[in-house]
Amino acid sequence: MKFLYIIDYWIPFPTSEYGGVLCVISESDSEVAAVIKNEDSIPQKEGFENLMLKNIQDAEKLPLSGDFESGIISAFIT
């Protein structure tokens, strides 16, 4: 079963200057982390991984019916 993850991308200052919302389709938290890590258009910083994993775990997860490909479907980043 796949889920729509709605992830708060905000990472507290001074770790990051970026914020926003990511919508990702995935089967698991670890797959979401891999999808985000492999996306060149998503800003990433050293030390970012643990904070982002917490945001993924805390994300709203909505179950999906149907067959959807895993990946980022929407990204709003400031």
C-alpha cells in the first residue's frame, strides 16, 4: 500500500534557510527519505538528514487506493 506524505520541509535556523511543503507518494518513511535525497531540485545540507527524517516520520500520511508511482508530486520550497 502506498501513501501520500505531506511533509513540513521547514528545518529550524541556523541549520537551514529553507522551508516549504513536500508531497511525496511512497510505501515507507525510508523510501520517502531516499526519494528526497535523490532529487537534485530539493536543497540539502550537511547534518540535514536526521532533521528531515523526523519531519518525514511526523508527516501527514494519507492511504492511497490504486497503483501510483513513488516520487515527489509537489514541492513548494522558499
